[in-house]
Amino acid sequence: MKANQINIANFRQTPVIDQVGVNERVARLNSRSIKKTSKMAALKLALSMIDLTTLEGMDTPGKVQQLCIKAKHLNHGISDLPHVAAVCVYPSLVKIAKKELNGTSINVASVVTGFPSGQTNFKTRLEEVRYAICEGADEVDMVISRGKFLSGDFQLVFDEIAQTKEECEDIHLKVILETSELSTLDNIRRASEIAMKAGADFIKTSTGKTKCGATQPISLVMLEAIKDFYQKTNKKIGMKPAGGISDSKTAIRYLVMVKEILGNEWLTPTLFRFGASSLANDLLMQITKQQSGAYQSADYFSKD
Amino acid sequence: MTNQTDFITGYSPAPESTNLIEIKERYPLFIKGKFLEPQSGRYFSTINPATEKKLSEVAVANQTDVDFAVKSARNAYKNVWSKMPPKERSKYIYRIARVLQERGREFAVIESMDGGKPIRESRDIDIPLAVAHFFYYAGWADKLEYAFPGRKANGLGVAGQIIPWNFPLLMAAWKIAPALACGNTIVLKPAETTPLTAMKLAELLQDIDLPPGVVNIITGAGDTGIKIVDHPDINKIAFTGSTDVGKIIQKSLAGTQKKYTLELGGKAAHIIFDDAAINQAVEGIINGIFFNQGHVCCAGSRLYVQEGVAEEVISKLKDRMETLIIGDPLDKNTDIGAINSKMQLKKIMEITQSGEDEGGVLFQSKCTTPKSGYWFKPTLISNVAQSSRVVQEEIFGPVLAVQTFRTVDEVIEKANNTPYGLSGGVWTDKGAKIFKITKQIQAGILWANTFNKFDPTSPFGGFKESGMGREGGIHGLYPYVELS
Amino acid sequence: MNSRIDIQKTYKLYINGKFSRTESGRYFPLKDSRGKATVNLCQASRKDFREAVKFARKAVGGWSSRTAYNRGQILYRIAETLEGRKKQFIQELNHFGITKNNATQEVEITIDRLVYYAGWADKYQALFSSVNPVSSAHYNFSVPEYQGVIAIISPNDNPLLGLASLIAPAFVGGNTIVCLASEKNPLTAITFAEVLHASDIPNGAVNILTGFSSELAEHFSSHKDVNGIVYCGENLELNKSIQENASENVKRIHYYDKINWLINKGQSPYFIMDHSEIKTTWHPIGS
């Protein structure tokens, strides 16, 4: 083998995944029954892990301001509530969000690199990263080149992530795999490894812009990739499922997965996030229900 | 764990309610459609192995009781069941399936209380599978002429069925459903430590108006079982239990006209190749050995890991073992319940100790076990060889013996190096290798890239000393018919 | 009268593809229909049986992994070879008291029976296999597989046909065989071994012994490396003790009581299944 053919890692030989086994494991984890105090703790924990998100073409400064207010004051009726982890917006709205959240520990995250498709030249994508950081983003969520990945150019996908990370320096980098476009769990595992080895701080399932967002089996495969990576490198990578997680029951199921696959150390907003817009209200509703005993109506919780 | 458990330190208790269930103070024998006092006049207690508290008591059937049960089955066979049009027989079996489905939760709770298995398993596996077995075989009753090419099938007469304590209701279903579908009547004896769901089933059979005597359920210890085996007016014996007892039964049936099927012990090889989906394989290993506290005849109790991945697999296994929740069988989050009986616990402890004495290295998860009741922590023993007792003997508990291997031929040889032949498992991403291995392993059930799966349509049963005959599927009809 | 002196045949045991004398050095004479002792046969011992089982076990892997087509061809080849030596078999049967007509009938049915089982070699699997529609994401199928080494104690009636009717279904199903010839009329069994030997069967796949069931049945039934045992004799006591011994390693026991091998009921794929195990394989369906 010639010296210049030796890659940092051989991404063609990532571990294989058995889909049925993954589904069975998820089903078994879902049979966990989270009640009483452990349920309340889980609901609050989930709340603290939310990246409150708005990523629409029609987003305006006003909309983002409202979202930030919500992020700071989730509900005045419930005491002892955590705040969400971050607000996630497009680069052009980072500055607004940053200003609104000034003085809080809530981060501002920005999607970058030609989100959601990433189909523009790499130079432009990197330029966008610089711009978002310049505007004040604490975290950036990049997308990978799925087309290149599917055509087998794993090295290029790796290089793009690595260069993006270089650009980010200390800014947290979340790498969106857009799992719905990767076709198989084997590919999702491979993409996870590429991202982690290239320097991702978080790996994230989805843009939320395709017809399928995060699913539990996909997330399980990514969590296992994170665990295996940790065991080999002692480096903790975060996980962010995004897209379609809108109710408390599902959120708790994710937390159970994280707890039983990765352990309690990952049960913190620094290592686990939900990318979600309507999840927060459902969590608040459930918390109120747990406290009052009465089932709640959505009318009592602000929609922002 | 206290009620103040937050999510990080653990899950709050989530016990399944026992409000819905009814357990009587005592259960007499179920013969000829009625609950009758035993002629023996004796009863024995059945306890909850998780608490050691008495749940109820059941009758001891003596010779007179066995005679009466067989006679009632014979009469029902002659006068009712063999004369009934098959499609009507079929409807009775469908009725059992439906009503059992309706009362599933009650049966699940009682199964967990009487046997110690986690409610998650009795609720999601035992009871639904039992229902599915009745539903499956119900449909065969009026289609038997299609099942045996070139032959006509007739029922045998009276079937004596002796079932074990590890899957009490499920084993009753495996035995009763095909026997009834083929036109036989039944004398069934549940295991002495787990008689309650069988007695609840007896109540259910009354409720659905199954003709008296078609199914008779009598209780007692091994002594009662031998009386069934030796009874001259029984045409067929179906036994599930240990290989030792199976051999005794086979011996006592020597020279008689009785047909028999035996579903006996096992010591399955579970083989992990370096190209396997490792994380799923680890889950398969866990499921293979810790399902039902390892009280499973087809448990994957001999693990063979290819050397290149041995360290990784074993380390992942240990991690995963730490996340297993052991405790109250009725808690919905319990993964591993109580050991079925004091006797079984003693046996598991004794063989595990021998593993240590022979130089095996023991790993047990750090969990704590409740103070009362019978418990054994999930256990892994490495540094063992083919010659170790823990590799050769069926432990029937949550104890996994781990060895490594290098080549395909080596592992096939090791896998077959046992008198047992019930099941086996193999994990590899290569299709051709799967077929080579599943072809060459001498066992009745081979799970490739999965383990411990059961289905009424799928035949189950062993090669070699793991027994003979199949239960489940079209092949499960053969033991209950005479072909002409 | 021809002045040439006939060459008399020495009848030996057939073990591992070789014709060998018993290690015990014992023999027993066989009287012809006029009561004259014309032939001596080896009285096989426990050790001869042990040797036979050893080689039969060795042969299992190779024989069972032959293609079904090949097994069928070999069965057919046995029939062909037998057809060519029909006269000798008729003569041997006749010599020991079976009428010429009956002997002819027996040999012809034997040939036909071998052809019958040759035809089943690649068909019974389809008849007794199943694809099972399990309620989960798994592909699941069940197929018949060989059991291993089958020990057969041949019947006395129809010594050639009985022997062939028992060997053929076990053999075609991938098992290897150790067979005790009819005690009363063992001659054709050893000549049949010559036919087998000329038909490309692997060494040790079929072994034929001559001797006494009263002596050997105990070993046939108690040997722990034997997977199945067949008995057809009328001795109920012996049958019982065979079955008791067989329980020591859970042998598959087949007692073929009063089967008339001359008629069609003496043949069926169910005899193959008697020496088969059903093996079920599961595999997930996913991507």
C-alpha cells in the first residue's frame, strides 16, 4: 500500500447494524414504565434539553423575539422549572436572538452550511459558518453532503466536517446527518463515525425539513456509535434527535434510551438535546398534570 | 429504590396492580368438568418465590385420582370428543383462545406471582404466545386431511401431559392446543411449584363450556406424574422437563404401545463472529441467557466469541448486564425476576460455585437483590473450557459460560460437542456462513442473528438428548395423530 | 458330471467398506434346506459392532452432505447392481428354503424398493418442510435433517427385502447405518453388502454384521453414539430391553411390528421421516 493511500480511518469497514435487532431493543426500552417522581424528574430534564427551534422562510425578528421570551419564561404557573438549553434559528436571525437572550445562560444555535440541503459550494458553506459565529452564535448545526456520502465519497464528507470544525474552534459543532436520506442503519452508523472522527461535538439526526425526522431506531444506532466512540477515545460526543418529537411520552422514551445506552453522564443538556418546537408545551402540560392530577388543555399553554 | 427516586438514580416503582386477580385459598382437582376434592385428602402450598409467602394450595392426586381423571378423559374421548365434527372441536379451541386473550392480564399477574418471572415477560410473551397457540391449532382441527400427504389422520385417545415450571401456562397451551385439535382428550399435570395458571385455565374451560372430561387438570409432584406415565389406559405421553426425568419416562414407556414426545434440556451454543452486528449480538446474548432468569431449556448458555472481538463483546456484555433491573417480578421495569424455587436456586448456586472452583472467573452485575425470596444475580463465567462443568451441564439459571474460538470448523465442533441438541445461535453478517453453520449444528432450532424467538407456527424440539418430537407448526400435529 | 470343483464363498462382515472377519474369531454354520451345513458365517461380537459404529459415525458428515441428487443416484446404482446379480440372490434365498417363486418376487420387490427410495432422495424434503409465517420480522423455515447413526436389527422374514426396506429410507435420509442381518437367513445380507460395495457408497456409510440379536441387541441399543434403533422381531421381552437401553441417550426407537414388506405399505416417505429430525431456522428480515 502506498503511503498516500492510507486514510485516517477506513469508513468502508464500519460496524454492521441489524435492523430487526435494533427495533427489538427499542421496543424493549419502550416497555420501561416511568412513573411518579422519576416521571416528573424526566419531564423537567427533557425541558432543559430543548433547542427551541424556528427554521422557516417566513421567520421574522418579531417571531424570534417571541420565541426567546418563551425560552426564558416557559410558564409562570409552575415553580422550579428549568429553562431550555438553546434557541435555534437561521444565521440572519442570530443577532436578534442573542440580544434577546442576553444575560441568560440560554445558548443561541444557528443552522449553517446551506441548511437544509447543503447543496452549494463548500466555500460558500464555510462562509456561512463564519457569518453565524460572527453574529454571535454559541453553537452551529451543519449539514453533511448526503449526495457525496451516498456516492461513496466518505473522505470528502469527513474533510468538509473537519474543516468546518476548524472554522468553529470552540463553538459547539452539531453535525446533522439527515438520516432520512441515508437509507440504511449501516449508513447512519457510518455517517456517525465519520462525523465524530472529523470533530463533531454533537451528532444530530435530522434537519426537520424532510418527510421523516428523528426515529428511535435511528437514534439508538447513533447512541451506540457514540458509546463505541467513547470507549475507544474516551471522548464524549453529544446527541441531538430532531424533527417530529412533539410529545412527552416520546421524549421520555428518548431519555430512557440515553440513560440505558450511554448512562447517566449523558443526561445533561451539554450532551443531549431535543431539536423541537412544540415539545416544550407538551412537557409543560404533563408537568402541570403531574402536579395537579388533572388532565390539561393546550389552551392554557402559550403558543409562540 | 424509594418513592423519591428521580430519573437519574433510577425508575420509581411501577408495580402491576393485583386488584384484578382472584386466587382462591385452595384448588381441588379438575376432573370431568368439576373441581373435586382429591381422594388423597391432601393439599400442598404454592408460594410466591419473590416473597416466600403462600399464595394458595393445590391438591395431591393419588392413584385413585389419576385413575378417575384418565377414566373421565377416556369417556369424553369415546362419547364426545372423537365423535364431534372437527369444525365444532375447532370452535371450542377458538373459544379458549379468545377468553384467554380477554383475561390475559389476570393470567400474567398470577403467572408472575406464582413463578417469579417479570411481568414484562408474562404480559408480553407467555400469555400472548399461549393465546396464539390456541388460535393457531384451533384452525387445524378441521384441516388435518391436508397435513399428512397420502395419509389419513386419527386422534390417539387419551394424552397424558406433564409440563414444567418455567413457562407454566405457555407449556399448557403447547400441549393442550394440538392435542385437542387432533381429537384427543387430556389429563394434564402442571409443575408443583407453578400450578396456579393451570387451575385458572381449568376455571376458564368451565366457563367456555368445554365438554366435561375433555381436559382434566390434576396436581401433584413427580409421584403423580409417574402415575400418569404408567397408566395403562393412556395412549400418549407428552413431557417437557429435564433430560434426567425424560430418560426415566422413556425407560418406563419401554415395550408399551404408548406414543410419546419429550422436550428436554439443552446447552445451546451461541456463536458470535467478528463480522457480526456486535451491539445487536450483545443484546441477543443477553436475551439468550437472561430471559426468564435463564430458566429456559433453549437458553444460549454456552457463548463462543471469535477471538478478534472477544474483548469488545465481553466488555459490552458486562456493561449491559449492569443495566438489567432485578427485583419485584410485578414491577413493569423488572428485567430479571425471582428464581423459581429454593431447590433451583440451590442447584444454580452449586454449579456456579463449581465453575469458580474449577478456575472460572466470575462476573456478576452489581445490583442488589431483595432480602426475602430467591434471587440470583446475572452471572458470566469466563476462563472456562469445554471440560468445565459449567460448560457441560445445564444450569437452568442466569449463568453464562464464555469461551473464545478462532475458526468456523472449530466452533462447529465445539458447538456439537454436547449430548444436547435443542437450539443454537449464530451472529455473522455473511449469509453463506450462516447457512453453513445452521446446517451443521445438530439442534432443532437455530437462531441466526436473533435468539429466543418463539411462534406457534414454528416447530420447536430437540435433537439428541434434548428430546424427540416437535411442538408448534404443522410438525406439532404428528405427535397427536395416528396415520393410516 | 463336471469334474471341476466349485469355489466356495467365504462370508465375512462388512465394516467400513471392507469385508473382514469378526475380531472374535467366532463363526456359526448355516444349514441349507436339506439340513446340511454348507456355509459358515461370522458371529459378530460387541467389538465388531463398536468398530462399525465408529466408522459409521465418521461417515455421517460426508454422506449427509452429499447432494440429494447424488444420494438418489447412489440408491439407484444399488438397484442397478442388484438387478444385474438377481440370479445369485434368488439362488441364495432358494438354497435356504425359500421357494424359487417367492425368492424371485422378493428380489424383484427389493430392486423396486431401492428405486422407490432413490426417487424420494430429493423429494421428501419438499413434502415435509415448511416455511412458517411467524408473527415477527423473521424468515422461518423447517426442514428434515438426518439423525446420525442408525442401528438396525433386521427381520427374519424376507431377509433381503426386510433388510433393504429398513436400510434404504434411513440411508437416503443422510444417516449412516449399522445393520444386523437376519439371524435365520443372513446370507443375502452379506451378498447385498457386495452390491453396496460396488455402488459407490462411501466407506462406513452402511455396515452389515451377521450374528445373534440375543447377544448384540443389548449393545445396539445401549451404545451412546447411536442415534436411532430399529427392531422388528417378535421377541417382546427383547424389544422392551432394547427400548429401556435406548432411553440412556434418548435414542429414537422404531419398532416395526408385523409390517409386510412385500406390499406397498412396506414403503413410504414416512419411513424416511422416522430417521429425520426437523430443524427450524430463524433469520431477521431487515436492511
